[in-house]
Amino acid sequence: MNETLQAIATTQKSDHRETSDFYKGELFRRGRYRVAVCRDDLQWLFQQRVTLKTCVGARWRTLGYCTTRNSLSRLQHKLEGVPLPEIAALPEAFRTGGWN
């Protein structure tokens, strides 16, 4: 997919599948990792991109399900080695509603 199409698709984020590159629950991404809200609005997902290019975009695998900012931060730090300011900006505990 060329960069223009990917930019358009990324801003639309309308897919309900958590493994989709265009998942509507995505909060942010950094390189091959991203944080999203699960489709049932119960927790944060920490995901890793497992494919780069397909006809429908990348595919994502969930590495962890977290309900507290601390647990999400520990998982992310374990895999990447550096803290993310986006995680520090999240509430201390997951709250349902208002994410998507």
C-alpha cells in the first residue's frame, strides 16, 4: 500500500478487528508496537506488528492485556527498554467508555 493510501486509511480507523492495522480502538503506536482499547472496552491492549504489508495493511498480535497504567508501562518497558510518554499520560487505571 502506498504512503498516501496508508495515511488515509490510518486516519479513518474504522475496523472492529483488534488485529487490523486500521483498528478503531488504537490509541497510539510507536514503531512496531501500539496501544489500543479492547473491542469490549474492558482493558488496554499492548500489540506488536507481525506483518508489514498485505493487501489489507499490517496484522497485529496482542502481547498483553492491562487494566492499570503501571502494568502496561512495565510490559512496554520490558519489550522496548525505554518508557513512553503516551503511556504516562494515560489514567492510572482503565475506565470503560470514552476511548473510541
